[in-house]
Amino acid sequence: MKALLALEDGRIFPCRSFTGPGEANGEVVFNTSMTGYQEILTDPSYYGQMVTMTYPLIGNYGVCPEDIESDKIQVAALIVKEYQDFPSNFRSRGTLADYLIKGHVLGIEDLDTRALTRHIRKSGAMRAIISTSDFDLDSLVQKARQSPSMQGSDLVGKVTTKKPYFWRYNKPDYIDIKKLEDPLIWHFKGKKHSVVALDFGIKYNIIRCLERAGCEVLVVPAKTDAMTIKKLKPDGIFLSNGPGDPEPVTYAVDTIKELLGFVPIFGICLGMQLLGIAMGGKTMKIKFGHRGGNQPVKNLSTNKVEITSQNHGFAVDLNTIGKDHCAMTHINLNEDSLEGLKNDALKAFAVQYHPEASPGPHDAAYLFNQFAKVIENAKT
């Protein structure tokens, strides 16, 4: 089905829909991963964005229920060069097109994804619209310009859990929010590290990794206050990934400020940005973001290069925090942007990338065990 993609700067890309009629808008970004499109689709960090896959052939291994990272598709649209409608994979339980249709998400193909990616690299990520019904170019560009901007948008409320939950049998086990008033809520207190995870858009595999590191994880809504968390007497606190601009998420920053120094804290992606703000820093929007499973990061303590998976459009400016508050632990080798920070005095550390995504394939998996070790040392 014929479709058009219009960018807010007036650039137009002809394309086709492989999921039927529809219209979608949002910020257009690109991801350089060769595989993992189902994980990308369900990653809450992509909420409100239309994702362009730079790898040309997408859909060839179908979809599998075990590969989801949240309870639904989070992207506004998926843009590919060529869609493969006949998957070949013994794990596949259906086609990508059917999966998108069921989630009411547009899938677009026959678009020059190389040209679109080069345009975004040059001009920056920007708002856009895709339509199968409106082919008036002026109308489309105007609609794109009227779309909400990612900068200044608090999207955490769109993706955070409404009810707290533990991780049971590889899925969320929801509990009544009133149970957060009970410090005896933990099932394995003393046997596992009790970790409260503030959900700003957490990925399921992060919880699995924390569990494998010996933690019992209680995921709570993003607006859970510090007093409630302290009453639970956790051994550690995790700050999750998530979508949007960190600066407007002031309620989370206020909570983190009150929790600093209480127990060890570990943050990933948006969690790192919020931790940086809580320590007095500022964040900045990156021109076209870091999205893919092949991002080189240097670990400054080992001088080794780690291949990481990333999905973010904002970064912490370490210069706004100051060396008295925290130290830089990792840098991005493409542009020397900050990828990791720590404050040993407060037993807090965070990384911008996603160690749970297992690129490399396991270059950054040590961070979950590192968190468990910090918790163990804090107990003694």
C-alpha cells in the first residue's frame, strides 16, 4: 500500500505500508543492529519514536513470544528497506507484519533507509509523519511540525507499571500497591539481595540479569516516593531505562536525591541521566542519538574496549557535575561522550548503555555482578 514519510524540515520519502492503512507520527531515529527487531519494538525507551532499521532485510526470522522486552509494542512505527514475509526460524510463532498489525503499529518498507539515515546523521533526529491516506506534501510537513517534541517531554508516565510486581516464572507477578507499606514483603530476605527497581520503562531482560546476579527484584511505579522505598528496607536500588527527556522527570530526581547514600544505587540509560541530574548535573540532547548493538565504549578502569548496545538520545554532561561529586568510568569512542559514572562515597554508579542486551556478546554483563558485590560489601 502506497505511503509517504514527511520530515519536519520538508524532506519527503516515498514508501509502502506492509501492515495496511494508517497514519503515525513521532521522532524518527535509526538503529544499526542487524538483529533484535522484536526487542527493539518492545523496548519502552523507544516510546513515541519511529525506528528505522539500517540493516536492509527485516522480518526474516519472524517473531517469538520469549523475545519481548515489555508487555506491548512501544514504537510508533517501524521503517525498513525490505520486509520478509516468510520467516525461517524454528522459534518463530508468526510474521512480523501480523505482530505489528495486532499491536496497531505501522510497518513501512520500500523506503530508502540509507538516505534517511544519512539525512538524520547530518540534520539530527527530527519529527515526522507517515501516512497511507494523506499525500498532500504541505499538509504532511505541517502535521510533522505539530507533533510533540521529544525534548521537554516526560514520557515515563506512558510506560511505567501501574502496579508493583515481582518477577515470577519469567513474567511479572503483580501485587497490590498497598503491600509496599509492608517491609516483610520480600520472599527471600537474607538469601537474595532485596532490590527495588524504579520503573521508568524497564526492560524484562534487565530484571532477569539482576535475578541471575542473586537479587530479588521488586519493580515499583516511577512515582513511588523515597519514604515508601526506605520503609521496604531494600539492600539496593535500581534506576531503569526509559523514554523521553530526563529533565522534566523532576519527581524521580527528587526521589533519587533522597535515596543517595541510603543503599547502593545502579542506573542504566535514563536511570543514569536521572542520577546525574540528582547529583547536580545537566543533560543534553545528542544530535542523532546512539542506537544499535555495536557501539564502542572504553572502560577507563581497564582501558579495554567494550562493544555495547545502546538506545538513547540524551547524555549527561560530566562537566556540570564536577569531580567532587562523581567520576567518569566509561566514554563513547565515537564522540567521547559520557557512558558511565560513579560516586564511591554514595555507593552509586550508572552506565548509559544496555549491558542486558548482551552485545559483544557479553562484554558488559559484569555490571550486574558488580552491583551485587557493592551491595554485599555495603552489608558488612
